[in-house]
Amino acid sequence: LDALRRHLNKVQLAEGDLNTEAQLEWLLRAVGGPRFRNLSGAGRTELTAAYVEPLFEYPPSLVPGVDTLLQQLARAGMPVALICNTGFTPGSALRRLLGRFGVLDYFDVLYFSGDVGVSKPARRVFSDTLQRLEANAARTVHLGDNPATDVAGARRAGMHTALLHRKDGDPAADHGAHVVVRSMPEFGEYLGL
């Protein structure tokens, strides 16, 4: 999986992404296995499940306070999008996970790089999302935790940027965000909620 992670990083540095089928095809080729597309339907389903289901056995946690923030945004009538460089996890699994967390319905737009084949920081990711939200870039704030993908990409699209920095110490001086917040409640305060 480390070799696949390195390969995905190269693809994402070029602002692309691989869907689950392409990832499994790459892994099978790397270990000398059969082509994914040559497996039976049941074989493809079984392999895909083995690749994806650990997410539900060992799920990540929500960022503390994000559920409350989403509720506040909904009450304020602010549209919300989620833009995610998916890595190993397909958008369908992320939708299921967000549903289990009880936050899926708060999102007006979901953009998963593996589903589209384009990843942050590509300007297209942000402009497509803005178009689907029917939002003006200059009046939209993008919150993200990665200066290279979230901040740089959103700034290229003309958006206001907020860096979520939950680590000890200060972020790198060249983070490029308009504002740095350390928590969801702090971001809510910044938005005036």
C-alpha cells in the first residue's frame, strides 16, 4: 500500500486522482495479479469490499465541533460544500460514512476527487464546486487543513481562505490563508455564527 500511496501522491501532485477501480488495477499489476477488469463480477465486488470496508471497521472521527458548526450554518441558510481529495476511499464510502455520522444532509454539494479524477489544488475543483453551489468566489470561504491543496487551490479560484490548524505551535509563515483558526467553534465565530 505504501507504493500505491506514493503513486497516488504523484497523481495528485499533477492535480489528478484515481478511482477505486484504477487503484485496484494498479495494485493487482504491482503484485503480478490478474487485471481487475478481467475478474468476475463477484471477484470485483469481493476485492472492492475488502479494500473499502476497513474504513467502517476503523472509522476516522469527525473534527470536534463540526456537527454543531454544520447545524449553525444550516440555520443561517448558508450553503455548504465538501471538497475532498479521497485518497484510498471512494466517494460512495465517504457518503455512507457521513450518513453514519449524521452530517451528510448538511452538505449541498459533495466533490470527491476520486469520483471526478481531479484533485485539489486544481482550480477546476473549486470553480466546479462554486458553480454547483451557485456561489460567488469572492463571497465564499474555504476552510481546509492543508496550505498546499486547500489554501492554494481556493485562493487561485478567488475564494477567501481559512486554514484549520489544530497542531501545537503556529503554522508555517507561508501558509497563505487569509485567516488561521484552531477549531470549529473558532471558525463559527469568524463567520459570525
